[in-house]
Amino acid sequence: MTIQFKDIYKSYDQTEILHGLNFEVQKGRPMAFLGRNGAGKTTTIRGLMDVFKFDSGSITIDGKLFKAKDYKIGYLPEERGLYQKHKILDQLIYLSKLRGIDPNAAKKSILEILEKVELSEYANKKLETLSKGNQQKVQIVQALMNDPEIVILDEPFSGLDPVNSKILRDLVADVTKKGNYMIFSSHQMGYVEDMCDDLTIINKGDIVVSDTISNIKKKEGRGRLALKADNMDLDQLELYIKSQIGNVEVERIDDSLVISLNNSDKKDFLQDLLNIGVSIERFENYEPSLYDIFIDTVGGNNE
């Protein structure tokens, strides 16, 4: 069961912003939707929510034409918009009514989520009386209340301390287990790796990467090996390999050497390491971080 974006185009003032996007969001599998500022993320999301119409292309859900009005959508924009001088519970119920939710049912759902994020005592307080972190949690509550079928979170952990981040990660995980569609956008790659199964990267209005995170890491690893020794530092290890083994390419990434074997056999290379006295601490397939993948994919292109 998927939301499928097919051949999506959008222009503003005769400048084409989206150039025929094709990607999908699978039910129950949180998808990270990443890109540099101005890449087209917000335009894509607003089109999904029917804030405006795309110039051409289609969005389908389970093969049927998608209509935003037929689904409960929870949206956390990067620009925050709740009312500072109104009581939290009152404005959350008001927003629920705008979405067509019965006020009594909405109140029950809202109070349950406020309890989960440790904000029950502030339900009848004005938003302006809360700390920045707690205000952010209220923003997330408004996106997740009333059991939305589609959840869109843009930089949800901005301004949160580690304890509140853990609370919100657990809450999002609970929502995901219900089998909804989730689109997650963040420049904090640790959260992306922790929370998402799939990844789509947009750059200058084009989809440049779209697959499972595990498949992307495997592909970007390009068959290389990550190597560390516990009896020599990286400088010594690199020198030993280049002088006594050869026929491989060596680069240093983070705290390991990354080896391209070229035409060498993995087992033969391992035996060569043992023969020259390397006590191996780490020897495994290399997988780049999402940070490295993001930089390699879009970092060399100026917006």
C-alpha cells in the first residue's frame, strides 16, 4: 500500500520548480524526504496537502487518485504557527474542529497525547508560558492528535533537549506502529537513521535518490571494506597495507580505513593482513553514513 507521486511538475512565475518527480511512500515505513534549502521539499508537501494544484502529474494511493480531503493529515511545518496567547487545550480542540473532528473525541485524543509528552499540567496554560522545547512538543501534538492517516513532520526535533527528543521519538514510533504513512524531513541525520526505513533525496526539483536506507547504504558502499587494527594506529596500518600488500586503494573515513579491493579477493586480503601481523579490530563491509550520502549527492551543487 503506497502513496505514489508520478511525473509531478510545478512552476511559479514561469520558473519550473519540480521537474517530473517520481517516488513513493509506503504504509508503515517512515520515509525521510531530504534536500537542501530550496530543493522543492515544501512545494511537494504543499501539493500533497492540496494547498495548491500541481501543473501536471498525479498522486495515487493504492492505485486510486489521491484526494487530500478524504484523509486525516497531520502536518508539522518548519515555520511554527500556534497562538502564543491562547490556552493550549482550547486551540488544539479548535484546530481539530477545523479538520472536522468531534470536539469531545478531539479533547480525549489531545489529553492522551499531552500525557504522553508530559504536558498534561500545561493543558490550560497559554502557549507563551512554556519553554521553547515544550512549545515545540505542543506543535508536534497538533500534528499527531486525532490519529492521522498521513503524518508529515518537518524538523520536528528542533530545539529539543535529549530527554524530550527521546519522548518524541517514542511517540512517533507508537504512531508509526499503527501503520500510517509518514514523511519525515530533517537535517539532523541521526534522527533520520534512527526513525526512518526509506529515503528520498530531492535536489533542484529532481529526485536523485529513492530507495530503502539499507539498499542505498549498500549501493553507496560500492563493495568497499572498513578496517581497523587494535595493535596499530591508522597511519601505521595504512603504511603497512600500501608497502606490504598493495593492489588496493586506501582512504581514511572517520575512525577507519576504507579499502577498495579492485580485483583482489576479500579472503586473500584478510589473509594478507594476518600474515603481516595485523590484529584486526574491525573488518566489515563499509556503509557510509546518511550525512556522507547526503553531502555526496547534493553537497557539490550550489542552490
